[in-house]
Amino acid sequence: MKCFFCFYRTIEKAEPQTFRLNFIFLLKMIMMNLKTKQLVTFISAGSDLEKGIEFYKDMGFELQHMDADIAVLSIDEHKFILQKYPKEWMQGNFMMVLEVEDADAWYEKLAGLQLTQKYEGVFLKKPQDFPWCKRVCHLGDPNGVLWHISADII
């Protein structure tokens, strides 16, 4: 700390106004609470928000909020925002990762729901092991969002 304050004392003598502004900025940065709480993303439901909500509710997500343009869906302590957003560039160009304890159990659950028969464009792939020590089941939602349902390989 001695070097830090010596440095600032040198600046203070040379440029007092600059020193005061920098010192105030530094104090504010030290006192700020920059801890993050959660990272939430928007994903596209295309033009049919209701169909997207139904799909995710079938998967086990809970609807927390809905209005004309968005729905907040959650599972356990995790959530995302499903948005009525019919832009084609987004369809098929977005991926989500759902980290789970057992990818095989999730695959069995999803296969049993017959989502591929119920929703057009949905696909489900059996879990497979990857070199980065993950076992992943892939699921494509009705709007082309690719879900990686992923578990650690122990």
C-alpha cells in the first residue's frame, strides 16, 4: 500500500485537480457492489409464443410471468425469457445449455413426452459422451433453439 499512496501523492503534487477526480473515482469503485446474481437470456419463440410456452411447460418448466410479448419460464432456480420474436435469422442459430445431474434420465423423460410427435420441427437425440467430459442429450425446440442437456461424466 505504501507504493500505491506514494504514487498518488506524486500525482497530487503535480496535478491536484486530476488527483482529486481519480481518487474519488477509485473510492467509488471500491465501494460499489458489483456482485452478479444471475444471468438470464432471451430466446425466440418465433411468432407463436403460446406454442413455445406449452412446449416448455411440457418439459417441466414453470410459467412465472406472461404478457403479449414475453414469458418468463423457470426450472428449479434457473430461468429464461421466451420472447415473441419472429425474426428468421435467430431461428436455428441459438443454443442453450441445461446442466443436469443425469442426462440419460432427462432423455428418458423427454422421449416419454413424445415432443417430436406433438410439436413440428422438434427433435431429440440420445445422449452421447464428449471428450470434454460431458454426456449430452440434444433437443431442438419448435423454433429451432438447440438445447444441450448436459451432465458431467463421472
